[in-house]
Amino acid sequence: MPTVKFEHTPAHTVRPGLTRKLIYAQNLMTAILDFTDGPWLEREAPHAHAHEQTSYVAKGEIIFYCEGEEDAHLKEGDMFVVPSGKLHTIRLLSNEARLVDSFTPLRNDFL
């Protein structure tokens, strides 16, 4: 079984204040997103993708927005689901946050 050590996994800088680390198999991807630029006054621009997504808030506090759903104030230990094609985004409430996102199928745009 392949393993990945966190300290040996390269971090991709998505933008200033956001890095991403990946592990993936043929049909499943997990991304660890580390935010260091909070708190934010506004939410990020909503986006959608064909992938199904689950997310675990490993650190910090956010507001999760998803098309057709009530806004959710989430903190460490909470989780959310994003169905395929739904507009969604977050607003960072804490100085830092870590989200552990899983996607199926793979996000080729992350590779």
C-alpha cells in the first residue's frame, strides 16, 4: 500500500495564503488545503466542478456556502458535502484553517 509522509509531500502554492498537498488513486483524490491569510471580510468567489466532494475541517473556522443550502458555520471536526455541479465556496473566520478535501473522480486540474 502506497504511503505519503506529510513532511515529504511537496506543497503547491495555489495563491498567496493557500497551499495544497495531494494523494490520489485511480478514481479518488484527497487534497490538504492550508489557509494562512484569514480572517476574510468576504467569501471567495463561488465555483462549481463535475466532481463529488467531501471536506473535513481539520483546523480553524469557516462559513460554508453551497447553492440551494443554508450557510453553515463550521469548526474543527465538522464536515460538508458538495454535490457535482453545485456552486460553493467558503469564508475563512480564523487566522488559519486546514481542510481535507476528497474528490471523485480525480481533479486532473490539480495535477
